[in-house]
Amino acid sequence: MIDIVVNGEKQMLKTETNIKEMVEHLGYEEKSFAVAVNGTFVSLKEYEKTTIKKGDVIDILAPMVGG
């Protein structure tokens, strides 16, 4: 098990995983969000290549509507 922080909340994953698997595990179904790992945004095409490791801080951000 590895500890990570997602949007300010502690989460546990069974093992190191990639971003794509992590967002699916956490229940994010829509594709309209951005992900940052330790303060660095990750492009959608890099989700499967980017491994989430113990202690990582993840921000999942949905777009804001309105003005």
C-alpha cells in the first residue's frame, strides 16, 4: 500500500500505478479535468506513462464554467 494525497485528502493505493488507473480507481469518469502531480501538470497523453509513487501530491482540477 502507498500513501498519496489527492486534492488535499489522504488516499491509499494498493501499489504504484499510473494516472489513468488512479483516476479510474478514484471514480473520475469524465475526461474534462486536469491532473497535476507534485505541482506539475501532466498532459492527457502522458497519463499512462506517469507513475504515481508513495508520497505524491495529486491535484485533480475540473474546469470552471461562467465568468
